[in-house]
Amino acid sequence: MFAYVHIEHVMISRAMRRVLWLVLWLVTAVICAYTLLFIVVATSRYERTEGSCPDMSLDALRKKVLIRLLDEHGIPPDSVRFDGAPQYHAWKLGVWEFPLRVDETQYTAMIDCNEQLASYGQSVAPAGQARKPPLLQK
């Protein structure tokens, strides 16, 4: 009914088995290393865009600056005047810089892409430049 086929077992020496095991292990290690390298390169090549906002509405950002100055520093919006064009800084997280005047004193306010006031402070003239004297009020 059934035909039995006799197959001889091939004996592989212990040294040969170790060499084959070592080659298989090295191939597996190289494949894993290349896979890991590909993942690292693929994820690091592209910048995160969640902190980038060069195309945000400037009017909306100006309103947010006024609101944040009132909330965090108690400066009423009617005493703040925007003094010049805002600049966008594409650092690790994008920031908009707004030059301001509050009661004829120059300030700079920076607001990040999450619409949080990143910094606010008085502008200082660079060394060697004369500052404009404040306008006299009568």
C-alpha cells in the first residue's frame, strides 16, 4: 500500500552548523540594523510642522497680543500701538515678533503658534545708536 522510501540522514559537522548559524545571525543583524537606520533617517528628515505658522492671520495675532497683554500684564488695549511690521521667526517653534509702543516706550511682544505670549519686554537701542527722545506732551 504505502511505499516507504528510505532517506539517509546527512550528517553535518558541528563546525559547519556553527558557521551556518553565525552567517544566519549576521544576516539577521544587518537586516535589523538597516531597518533601524531607515526608520531613524525617515523620521528625522522631515521637520515637524505643528510648531510652524508663517501663514497665520496677522489681524488675529494682533488681537491675541492685545488680549494677552491685558490678561498677563494689565496693559489696556487702547494704550498699545503696533509700531512696524511683524516678523516671523522659524525657530524650533515658530514665533511672531511684534514691535509695539506703549505710552511712547518701545516694546517687543512675541507670540507663538499656540497663540501664547512667548515674551514681552522693553526694546533697548543697540550700542552706538542714539535713542529718540520721548515726545513732549503739553
